[in-house]
Amino acid sequence: MLLYYLLRQYPNRGDYETNDNVATMVAIQTHDPIKANFIALTKGIYFDGIAKGIDCSCCEDRWTALTVKSKGYNIPKFKNMTLVNYLKEWVEQSESLQCQSGHTLAYIYYADGTKEAMTVGNVRNRYHFFKFQHPS
């Protein structure tokens, strides 16, 4: 069964690393967590950053690999909330994010190879916090 596995980036030296493939959170739809790790590696996510000298030793590793016991969900979830609701609360609680309408908070990689970016939406419209760029 296809499930979503979530990888969360921990800020190293106080900064998140973001680009066209990686955001603060990345959800990957696949059959198992080990396959999700493999897909994550192809997107530029790395594991064991401290051991490899990429991340500073005073911080934790930026990314932590999923294990065979990592739980997958039918819809992307984080901290027992849907990913959308979690990100909405994050934006509501962060004045600096509210001013960055195009900032990507998360990517969802679907099993068919498409990608969806979840960005901060137009905060003037309190009913629509996110602009969803649906895969074509």
C-alpha cells in the first residue's frame, strides 16, 4: 500500500536549507520507509551529516533517516496533524513567514514522480493560507 513518509529538516547553525527539491519538510509517497530514504537521497537530502562533516557537531544532524519501523500515513501527517493543518498553524504563529507569500514550506513527492510545493499563501485572505501547485 502506498503511504506518505515525512522527513523533517532540523536547522543546522540555525538555518534551513531549501532549494527546488528540498524544503523544511518533505513528504514522500511510496511503499516503505527504506524506499522513501532512497528517494530522499535522489532529491538532495543526506543522512549522517555530522559524521560526514557536513553538519556542525554542536547541532543535531540536519536530516534523520527513516527506519523500517517508521510510520507511514494515508495522508501526509506530522505530530498527529495533517501536514496542511500543521503548516497553517506554523504560518499563523510566525509573523515573518506571513510576509513571505512565495516561500516553500514543504514538498510532497508522489509515487507517480510528480511533486507538489506547499507555499505560504496570500495572508491577506485569512481563508487561504496556502497556494497548492497541483501536479499536472
